[in-house]
Amino acid sequence: MKFKNFPMVPRIVFGRGSFNQLDEIISPKRKNTKAPFIFLVDDVFKGNSWLMSRITLAYSDKIYYISTLEEPKTSDIDKLVEEIILSFAEQPSGIIGIGGGSVLDMAKAVSIMLTNKGSSAEYQGWDLVKNPAIYHVGVPTISGTGAEVSRTAILTGPERKLGINSDFTPFDQVILDPELTKDVPKNQWFYTGMDCYVHCIESLKGTYLNAFSESYGEKALSLCEELFLGDDLTEEEAQDKMMMASWHGGMSIAYSQVGVAHAMSYGLSYLLGIKHGVGNCIVFEHIDAYYPEGVAVYKKMRDKHQIKIPKNVCANLSDEQFNTMIDVALSLEPLWENAIGKDWKNTITRDVLRALYEKM
């Protein structure tokens, strides 16, 4: 048997206020005065002096504010990469992503596409990237997605929603500063937190489960239950623990895989533009046949925090639209194999998926 040899993030800083060390961390990586650092920053921080004043620009360094109203598309990556190439005389010294999962995925994808030819859509899949990415740093400002630790950059392409999964995708450096998550709205906090929770359930109940992924998944799951069902945490403790839950949840799927909720959520996101965390919750409402205990606990969390999950999002779809979502979901074969087993195609039929989508 041949075992997977996955890379991990080689350097990590954790601690409240550690974002202040960003300049100290990246400065030694500057290649020369003509090779800028490119900062991709969630545009929610535009005009936010508390955060932006701590980003030090030198020479031709540049900030690009990234809208997260929609999840990143391959066309967004291609456009940004072209703009960077045309704007600077030399390849950047590095890409620094500051934001939630969408911004972090964009930073990973841009760093890859600056050294690989063609469109980013050509690299959606597993181990298609040929050349190492340029230096890239992730600074999460919301916790739950696991994007800071994963080997994938999830993008919506012209034909499907799928990650650039490669050994060159993980960040070279991550700064985990829980203080940066202090202003996250409650709904967003819940949805990204549930992304982490679903990572744990799908990893721990999957056929790919092993002691490596189990150890991370169990820790992340216990943190999620403490966070979303407990009552005695201070705000700072909750921020610290959510950031660690996100990290461990991301690690739990690094050596295993996700499952039913993620596969079907990708279909919702591709067709309807539904954000990933929201999509996971919409699906999780209806898949107790696959994860009965996990769904039951999720519903307790939902009720405790009085979160209203969108309903009837598929109510007025055409046959063609249902088929598009089903095609996207079925294309994610490793997810189904992890969830069901090698013979998953015997039970996960188009009719089964259609019936589930019709409930959403």
C-alpha cells in the first residue's frame, strides 16, 4: 500500500496580537525592491484603520481589496493574475491573503497561477499543478473554513466548483491571531463554524478515516461542541478556541476527505451562488440518513443560537438546473467514496440526489 505524502504549513504564528509581526515575518522574503508584496484583503476592512494601519507597504507593494459577496471564480483569479503580471516588472515576492476562506483560497490560487501557465480552470482537480507557487501567507480573519491549513483552493469554474488540490497549494506561513475575528457577525460566525463542524462529522464518519485524521477531527469536534453548546466561555476564549477548531478541522480532512454535505453544497453554490457555509447547513438539514448523530447535534446548535436556515432554495428550479447541480455533486467522486465506500455509485443515484435537492 502506498501512503499519501501530504505537505503541511511549515511555519505558524499563534497568539492575540501576532498580526503585528506580519512585516517582520515577510520582510526577509522580499526578493528585491522591484518585486512587490501583494496583499489581498477582504474589502470589509476597507477604511478599517484598526487593521489596515498594521499593514506596512514599501516600494511597489500593493493592496487589492477583494469582494466576498460571491465565492471566488476561476475568471476572478485569471483576471487578477493578468493584472499583477502586467502591473509589475518582476514576479511578486509574495502573496498575503487577509480575510475569510474565500480570500485565503484566492491568495493560494493566485500564488499558484503566477508560476503556472493557462487558466486556473485547467488546474481544478487533484495534483494537476506542475510548478511550485510563489511565497504565500494566510491570515484568517474568521474561523471555521480550514482554508488556512488545507491543500485546496476552492473555485467556481465554467463547468464545476472544485478546488485546486495540490502539494503546492498550502501556505508557506500562517498567522493565527484570534483578535482579528472579534467583529464577525453572528450569522457568519455560525455558518463558518458549522463548516468546521461538518468537516469533523464527515471525516470521522468516513471510510477514509485513520488515526491521523481521527485525532484532529475528535479535537475539533469537541471544541465545536464546547463553543456552540456551552455557556461559560468568555468572548476571547471563544475566539481562541474557534481558531483552533478551524485549524484542527482542516487538518482532519487533510489526510482523509469530506462527504455528502460538501458534495451537495458544491452543487448549490455552483448553480445558485449560495455561500459554502450556508450551503453546508442547508444540506445538513436533510441528510440525517447519512449522519444521524451529527445532524441531531447540529440542530441543537442551530436552535440554541436561533439561526434561521434558508428554505425552499430549490423550489422553482427546472429539470435542467437540477441536473446541473447533480452533475456537480456527482463529479466529486472522492467525497462520495469517503462517505459511502467504493461502491457508492450503487446507492447514490441521480434520483436520490434529485429527491434530496427537492427538499432544500
